[in-house]
Amino acid sequence: MKTMQTLAAAMVAAISLLPACAQAEPVQGEVRKIDEAAGKITLKHGPIKSLGMDMSMTMAFRVKDPALLKEVQVGDKVEFEAEKTDAAYTVTKIQKSR
């Protein structure tokens, strides 16, 4: 019986982690501002369902790697991926749209 309880608890814990492991979705956006000193980028973007953002908006994101900021310029149309880390939204990938 103890084994069944342990197994059930492990399954509940694993299921509760699924949203945190959700695959980041590519999002279309436009670069509005780049702040290299702060490691942030401001993007006008469409909905990001994986982050619970159901509307288009403009907002500042942290960047996972400051080198990402060198790949784009203000005004560029981009495709990016973001995730929520440590209570902040963070761009993990970004590239100019084709």
C-alpha cells in the first residue's frame, strides 16, 4: 500500500510540472527598443498563449543571452521565443523574420 501511495504522489507531482515544461512557441514581433546595458529588449508582439498573454501588446523582456541583442535593430520584424523565469519574462531566442 505504501508503494501505491508513493507512486500516486510521484505521478501528481509530475503532472503538476507539465505547464512549466511547455514548449515555447514562436511569436511574431517588432523591436521597439534595445537596452544593452540593462540586457532588455522592448517588443511589440502578438499573443503568447504559452505565457498566458491572450492579447497583442508592447512590453520589455529580459534576454537570456545579451549577445541576442546584437542580432537585431530597432524597427526589425522578428520571430522570438520567451519564457517566464524568476518572475520575469525572458527572450530565449530571437531572429529577424524572413
